[in-house]
Amino acid sequence: MKEKNNKKEENCNYSNCYNYNKNNKYNNNHEIKEKNHKHKYERYEYLDINTNTHNDTNTTNTTNTIKEFKKKLSGKEYLYRTLFGNHNTIMLLIDPDTGQILEANQAAVRYYGYTKDELLSKNIIDLNVSSPEQVKEGMLQAKSGQKNYFEVLHILANGEQREVEIHSIPIEIENKIFILSIIYDVSYRLHKELMFDTLFFNSPYAVVILDREQKIVNINKNFTNIFQYELHEVKGKSISQLVSSSENAEQIDNNLQLVYRGEVVKQEGKRRRKDGKMIDVEILGYPIISRQSIIGVYVIYGDISCKKAYEEQLLLFRKILENNTEGVVITDNCGNIEWVNAAFEEITGYKLSEIQGQNMNILKSGMQSGEFYKDMWHRLINVGKWSGEIWNKTKSGEIYAEWLTINNIRDNMGKITHYVGIFRDISEKKRIDRRINELQQKDILTGLYNRSYFLGLVNTYIKNCSEDERFSIIFIGIENFKEINNSLGHYIGDKLMIELSKRLKNLMKDSDYIISRYSSDEFAILCKFNASEYEMLSTGRVVLENIKYPFVIENTILNVTASIGISRFPNDGKDAETLIRRADIAMYKAKSQTEDKIFFYSIEMSKEIEERFHLTNLLVRAIPNNELFIYYQPIFNIQNPRSIVGMEALLRWENPVLGEVMPEKFIPLAEKTGLIMYIGEWVLEQVCKQINLWQRTSCKVIPVAVNISVKQLEQHDFSTKVKEIIERYNLNPSILELEITESVSSGDVVTIVKNLKELKRYGLKISMDDFGTGFSSLGQLDLFELDKLKIDKIFIDDLTNITKKQNLVKSIIALARSLELQVVAEGIETCEQYRYLKQIGCEQGQGYLFSKPLTPEEIEKLLK
């Protein structure tokens, strides 16, 4: 009969590589291999069986048949013992109809732990953990040849359960079909597989298995985590194609050749991920050997990117310390010197080779008392830092003064392992020389560096910077300092600057900062270290909090606020002038905000300033060049849309260079630059002039609304100017309506209310434009003596779809009715909006549904 291939010979020690054919079927034709290695086929005729019919007669007949079979073999005892009785493999002969064990070899007796008689008295169901139904089904399949391979649990005599593989072969004896079951204990192999799978798939390292052709057979999940490939993407592919680059492809191939020759390779290198990024990895490659032959390779990768980055960071820190202009010394926890930088050697005269291992006592001058050192060590141990002036002695015996800062370094357990001392020479001679220079370099009032010297310092620092060095400029603007000088006097202002400078110096006394009083109310700080944006924000917030703390000057409490702009070298500039100017730009951006008072410079800020500057220059010439025009948008009676009840004057700017400039772009600029007062007066003049013209051409004249800015209303003589213009054109004051916005509440309310009340008495009407978008209160509605509320367009958009907007509009209309004010809905663009507003009783409306803004000529036709 044809033997199954020995699958164990195919085992390449790969995970799950035991590829037994679990569904192998035996046909009626069975191949028989004879001694001459030729094959012949013998046709077996199988009997039909009824598995549900088992009786004593069948069992007796079967037993007799077996006895007859044994009797026939009695003359061939040697053949019987060799093929069955003494074979080391477990064999059972089973009646498939009853499950009765008819014969068992000695290997089976030893394995199951029964005597032979006991084993032959058993039914195969007795040995199985599976249900009787499953066992019977299996016997039927084996008998018919449908299935010959089974993996099940068998029970030994001692109760132990073992995993077994069963190869069941139907054989015919005296015209009856029996099952010869050949049984293998695979418990150890399955346990071994399980251990391998656990080790392979759950390894903390990335593992890949290669075959003889260097092709990928399997990978674990950490290979996917590190290199981003799934198994289906890489299986059958060459490992070097996936992880190598053009620079290291040859090295990887050489390493693999070494492993395939039986060597173990361990090294570090760079390998490519799926996204193309090169990462640092530790690599271990070793051969898979089976029967003294290399059948594949294990390659294990460990991601050491963080380790490499940490090593590079340590190297960077070392370079920073080595190149520091201040002396740096590192000792162990007993004060024995381990490392010093070049500045230390320059100041003390000791080289590292001379002083390494020596105690710091070697530098003692003897000028400080024991109490001094006792206090120093007390603070170092309990506070973690000591800073102060100390006298030390150089190698040549010269005594010098230095400013020394010592910090302790603790390990993860909190134990002190090292001390780091940073010092600078502050000997008398250097101090005198420095003082002479300070007279030229520093601001007389505060002692901080002045503007010109600070610029020089920054440029010098830039010149000495290495290519990879980074630093920042902090620019501080003190707000409302001019008002302090004007109201309290320059003496108080000077005192404030002195105290503020002291705070900055105390806050930034480390040599990493250089502070300058850049102008009367502005300070600039050079931060000589590479800090992240988050760190610079933290530094800025600390500065603002220190400035914000109240100052007490000559019994006067002053609350000061500031804004900060930050520029970064080299991204924001490569010279001092540019860096400081851009930090100043960022500071002014921060000044314009109510919340965030710290801004980093961005190129958009410069573009915004340049655009604003350019736009301002063009806007100044807009009136003389006749570039400004006034359009009029009719206001209709919503209940009777054929009736025009008024109109709003709208300013437009047509520039020959820029084309049409939108009002939302140039109106805020005009307000910010103060041009709005000049433009606003021009608009009022032109509207009155146009109304006068319409009157003289016998047009029906209706009220015209003109937008007025806060800055105009803050002018003390604004009401007088308005009256003069109205009288100049001989107009009835009631024909003019002034539109204000809710932002008036943030202006000089006293002056604004005075102007509005005077104009109201004169006969003008006052309306609140864009109502609901600001922060007006009911008290202000009464204060400004309004006649009309205009509902902003944002409430009209999607009015018919959003319930919240509908409720807001209803509330505004109800509020206006209760205060006896007229209501105008702005921005009506759809019939649905119009119908809804009409339904809820809105009185007036304007928008593109009724009419777009029109030229004076178009309005004249409409009025006639």
C-alpha cells in the first residue's frame, strides 16, 4: 500500500510548518511497492455496512475471522511479529462496525498502560475523549476510505489525556473490512510548536524567517509594527529588496551570505521602512539547521532609534558644554572631579588630565569660612542648587573671584550621583573693565543694555553661532506707558521702568539671557539657547505674570500689562535688525488681541503689514482721486413690498490698481488708521448733497441711513459738524438716519451719548445696525435713544431651517415692539425668508431679494 510522505522530513523548523495532509483520501486502488521498487495496484472490494446494526453474532463472526487470519499467519510468525506484533509504532486492528479492538501490538499495550487482554476487551470509544457519535462517524469514514487521518485525544489507563495522530487504513480479511489504525503520540510536537509560536509571534523583537532562497516565509507582529509590512505584502519576497537602501544593499547581501554559510551575524545598522524612512536597528541573523543542512535563516531586528537619538543628544549636550564660555566642572557625589571644559582650563590653569580624580578642594583659596561651605553643602543637598560668589585659586596660585552655580544631579531613585558647577570670573579687574564698557553699552536709567549695544551683541552672537545653533528674541511692549507718564509724571514712569527692569533681571539672571531696554517702553531679550515653541511660550508667560504683579511706586499701586512677540534664528532672520524688527511685528500682533498676548512671528504678519501699509497709502488718495462711490440699497415695507420706506448709503472703493476693494477690507483699516473720520465726514457730505439734488429734481425723498463709526462719535464736535452739513444743504434733519453698531459700548460712552442725544434733539433718527452680533444691553438701548433695530444678516441666513435662529429673530422683534422701535431685517435673499418674516410681523427689510445696492441714477429712476 502506498505510504504517506513522512511529513516530519519536510519540517523546516518554521512555525506551523507541519503540513500534514489532513484530508487525504484512499481510493479503492491502492499502490503496492514491491521489493523491486515497482508498483502495482490491487482492487479492494469493500462490503456495504450498516453502522446502526451491532449484535453478538457479528462480534463472534468477526472474532472467528481474526482467529482464522492469525491461524493462516501462524506459518509466517516472523512476518507477523515484524509487521505488527513487535513494531515500535502503535497499531490497533478495529472492527469498524462495532468499534471493538480486535488486535493490538506490544507498542500499543505499553503506550495505553493496559495488559493486552484488558486492551482487547476495550472498545475504541473507550479510548477516545470525543463523543461516541464522532468516533462512529470517523470509523465509517475510515472504512469507506473517505478519510484516513485524524487528530484526537486518547485516554491512557492512568487517566492521562494525550494528543495523537491516527492513520486509519481499511483492510479486507476474508471478505470483511477492518480498520488498521497506526497511532503516533504528537503531544510533545504540539507542545513544541506552541512554545515556538508563542516565542515567535509574541517576541518583543521583529523576527523574519527566510527560506533557502532568501525569500520571506513568515514575519511576526513586531516586524509589522517596525517595518509597516503585513505578511501578505512580503511573503515570497527578498528581504534585501524590502529593507535595504542603495547605500547598504551590498552590506545586507554580504551579511546574509555569511549567515547562509553557518555564521551568526550581529551588528547595528540602518534599514528602510515601508514609508521609506530609514531607522536604526540592532540585527541578529543566525541559520536554521536541519539534519546538518542550512534550510533557512532567522533575522531578528530591534528598533534602537530612541537609543541612537539619546546618544546623539548626549553628544550634543557634551559639545554645548565643551564650547560654553563659562567654566563647567562635573564631579561625583563626593566632589571628585570627573570632567571639565575648555573654559575651566582657561580660567583655573588646570587641564583635565592634571585635575581628574582630584577633589574640588584643590581650588580652595582659604578666604571662605567653614560655615560658608557648610551652608553651601546644606543647600546643595536639601535644595538641589547653590549660587553665589566665591574666591578660588588658580594653578599658579592667583586668587580670583567667580560667580558659581552648582546643581546636584540625581538618579531615578532620587540619589545624588553628581554635581555640576558653572562659573564665571568676576575678579575686580574684569569688573572695573566691564564697568567702563557699561557706560557706553547700557541704558543709564535701568542698567540694561541699550538698543545699539544690544544690536551689536546679537550680531556678534550670530557671527559666533555654529550652523546648527538656534536662539530666540523676545520683544516686550509695555501697554499704556504713555498714559502713566502723562497722568502721573515722568518721575513715576522712570521709577516703574527701573523696578520692571529689576524684575526682568532677577527672572533672567542666567547667562543664557541678554536683556535690553530697546526703547522707552519696550524691552528685547536674547535667549541664547535652542528652545521649543512650547518652552518659549512658557518663558513668555512667566515674564508676563511677573510684569502683571502690581508695582508700588511712591505709595502708588500700578497695574501693568504687556505684550510679547518672539522671533527665531535663523528662520525669522539672519541679522539682529531683522530678528528684532520681526519680534516687534509679532508683539504688535499680540497687542491687538484681547486674550493671547504672546505671538510668534510668521511671514503672514509681514505680508499683512505690507498689504495694510500699501492699502493705507492708496486709501489716503482715494477721495482726491475720486475712487470712492456711494451706492444706495432700498429698504422695503415687508407687509407691502411695493412700498420703499427708506434706503441705506453704502460706501464702495474702485481702485485702478486693486480693482474693487471690499468694504470689510478697507473700512476696518480706515478705523484703525483714523482715516475713518475723514472718510466718514466725506460720506455724510456726499449723502446730504445727493438728497438735496433729488429734492431739486422733484424726486420723492425718503429717509437715508448713514453708517457712523465709533471714532467719529468720540469727536467732541461731531454733532456740530453733522448739523452744519445738514444746514449747508438745506435738509430736513428727519430725512437723515445715523446707523451705529453695538461696538459703541466699548468707546468713550460719555462723549458718544452726548453727541447722539444732541443730534436726536435736532431731529435725526438713530438706528442700531447689526443688532445681536455684539454685547449690547437693554440699558444701552435706552441710553442711546434708538428709533430702530436692524437684525443682522447672520440671523436671516438659514432662517427657515434653524429653529434657534427663528426664536432669536422672534425675540428681537418682540423686544423692538415692547420698546416701540421699528425693525429692519437685513440680507433677505429668498422668498421663504421673506414669507417667514412677514408672517412673524417684521416691519421692514432689505436685501437682494428686493434690490441690490443701486447707483444714485438708478435710485432716481426708482423714486420717480
